[in-house]
Amino acid sequence: MSYLQVTTHDTATDSRALYEVLMGAGSWMTLRESEERAESGSRYEEIFSADDARPLAESAQYVFTIEIELDPDIDLAAFHHWYNTKHVPIVAPAGLLRGRRWHDLDHVWRFLATYDMADRDVLDSDALARVRGFDEFTPQVTIRQRTVLGKAGPSWS
């Protein structure tokens, strides 16, 4: 079992888990993954990872996160099945790679997805425009935040 702690910062900190916010709220974000629950920050438990997923510390130069909130009336099992078996595989050829999904430990209907991005402009591509969205679940999904992150530190270019 893997857990994720997400913390936003106004200034850069010295951390291997640091990302610059390129699109979205805030300036800097730390994504810390571990096998133990964090005590602070936004805390998530992993509920799915694509077969080719890897730890966030080994992610691509760019990472996309999307936080959603679901309507309590949603068929949760059907939504998870659709997301894991249909959505994650169909957005991969469009450039959102190695999808992982997380459940917010403090909000029962909140979820976060993380993807490596093939390049920074994936979200503007025609390929992604053709497959993005939540299909029949759209009326029961509220997008809370979309964020594009760029790795900071020695690999930052």
C-alpha cells in the first residue's frame, strides 16, 4: 500500500519531491510518497496504478494531477471500474502516461489522479481532447483542481 502527501508552498524548498506549479494554484508543490500515512498536508491512499506506473520520484519531467469530488449518489464501483479499465488506458496514447489514482483520506468522495506527461503541451493536444472527460459519469463529477507540475532540482531544465 502506498500513501501520498501533497503540500503546497509559496517558495521553493530543498526537497527531491519538489515540483514547480506550471498550471494551477500555488507556486510550488511537494509530492511525498511512502508506505506510511502522513500526519499533515493533503493525504491520499493509492487505490489504483497502471501496469507501467512507477513511483512519483521516478516520474517524467512533467506531471499532471487532477482532483475530483464525486456525488454521493454515484455508483462508486462502476465509476472505479470505468476509470481504471477504460479511462486510464485511453488517455495514455494521448500523452497522459502511467496513471495512478488516490483516495483522499480526509474526504470520502474526493480522489486524485496523477499522470506522467509525455510533454508539457499534452493538455492542449487534439488527441487528448478526443478522449478527455468522464463519459456517463460527468454529471456526478466535480473537478476541484487541475495542476501541471514541472520537476524542480538538478533535473530541472
